[in-house]
Amino acid sequence: MKNQFNITPEKLKGPFNLHLTICSGQTSQPPWKEDNGYFQELVLVEGKPCLVKIRQEDVDLEGKLNIIYESPEEIHEKNIEAKVQEIFGLNDDLNQLYNFLNEDPNLAPAIDFCQGLRLFKAHNPFECVISSISSANCSIIRWTRSIQDIKLKWGDAYKFSSGKHYSFPSPNVLGAVPEHEMEEIQRSEDDLPENFVFENNLQSCGVGYRAKYIIQAAKMVQNEINLDKLVKMKYEKAFDSILDIPGVGPKVADCILLYGFGKGEAFPTDVWINRIISHLYFKGENKKPSEVRAFGRENFEVYAGYVQLYLFHYARNSGLLNKLKV
DNA sequence: TTCCAGGTAGTCG
DNA sequence: CGACTACCTGGA
């Protein structure tokens, strides 16, 4: 089946900038691939593979969204629309957010730099767990490449009119993958050609020492951690339980809760947010990440996730970030 | 070529 | 608990 629908701007509360939302480097998933004016990604809807292509007519935020979808199976269009709304934060009330930001002189300047920027939620919570672990102590460009690589090597391939697309592997598949080249060689048959290249192992995806965390995390999600239950848990309880996953500390946990489970009160505190908050609210006095996280949660409450997103984007584009480099 | 960024885990007091 | 360091890789 292949069809399309539109979402008009009147349906949204406040502005929306599709390009900005996808390309602002948020830590939930790699940006969707751009092709022919559309951003596209293979997404599961009703548990069925669905290629979703989305485009915003006119970049001035007034244009409607056009969504084309394609699937080998029958899917209710309503569910595809709901998925798109969820992924791009289209149900978030940005007018309300801007009212909140305007009350704080430190936050108000961010609005102009971030018009229409929304939280880019993960379409696959397990992928979000793994990409958040991969992102720790790592550049955006590197973990993004790693996630693409993992999909290519172990995801399921689906053919569409525009070509092949790969899903993110399930926890049981990823949990059974060789950690590094050594393990792959040990597991392989011994009648391989002399020059055989061993690259079906996690470390060959550029994840470095995080490979063992990723495999253990996959096994935990398969056996003892129920992601569906996490969504329904209160923020604090969910935070504590995912800290048990190897490779997940406070920052990664907050990324998972914010982007993977829609907990808007999470305040992921990386070095940049730490510096920005220290600069804006503590006269540059170097605060500890745990203090900054607590400060963000107390002061920004349900908007904490958005404040983090807006502050980082604002700092990067206003030149503040460069000033804060040591 | 070496140096460095970037969160977490592990160790030591 | 706090302070400190090793970890892997790619880019400067």
C-alpha cells in the first residue's frame, strides 16, 4: 500500500520547523535521510514496517506537512499520523513553552534562535537506548554512523519503490552479536578464505569500548527490563531502574527518558549544558553536573527537556558556546 | 605525529 | 560519599 496525507499548520500549537527539528543533533536517533526534498525513515506502525517520507512546503513555517507512506502491509492511516505527531512533538504546545521561556530573562533570547524547534522523539525505544549509550563520550557524527552501521549489518531489510531500508535489530539479535573481531574469529568456521575480512562484530561499527555495554544492554532489555513498563513509570523510578543498564549514567538515562519515553521533565546534563547553566545562573562558577541537573529539574519542571534543547541550540548559534570553551 | 573531546565505570581514600 | 583516571575513536 502507498498513500499520502497532509497535516496543516492550524492543527499545531505554535510553529514547527521540520528541517531544524531533524537536523539539530538531538540524541535519540540519527537524522532521517534526505531525498528529493523529503526526509525519510523506516518506522514500525502497528508492528508493521512502514516507510514514512515527510516534507514541509515552504520553510517559513507556514507551509503544511506532506507525508507519503508505503508498506507491504495494510496500516490504518490514523496510526501513521499519530506516530508522526509523536516523533516530531507535534502535540507539544510551543506557545505555552514560549510563554514560560519569556518569563525568564536568561531563556527568552533562545526563542528567536529556535523558532519551531521541537523535541525529535525516538520512533523505536530500544534504538534510543542503544544510540544514547553509543553517544556517551562520543561525537554526534560518530555515534550516528555507528547506528547506521548496526542497522545495515543486523537489521531486517525491506524493499520499497525507492530502494532498501533497514530496521534496527531487535534486542535478541543485537544481544547475540560478537563484541569484537577476536570473538567473531573464534565463532567462525575455519574454512574461510585467507583474506576474509571480519567486520560482523560490534566494535567494527566504531562504538569502541561501548560494544560490551551495548550487548549487555540488549540482553537486559530482552530478559529483565521491560521498556513498555518504563514508559508508564514515574520519572524518578524509571530513572533509577535504567541506571542499572551498563553504559547508562545520569546523562544517558535522561536522554533515554526524554527522547525514548517522552518524559519532558528530564534534564540531560552534558558538559555543554553544564557550562551554559553555570554561566547563565551561577556567574560562571563551575557547578557539578549533578547540581545542574537538580537545578534544571527544579526550575524548569515539565519544560526541562525543552529548555535543555533550546539552551544548547541557542548557545551554539549565538556564539555563546564558543565563549564557554575552556 | 601527538593531542584532545566526551560520559561512564572502576578504584582508592 | 568525592576525587581521580582509563576507556576507543576520529578529527584537529
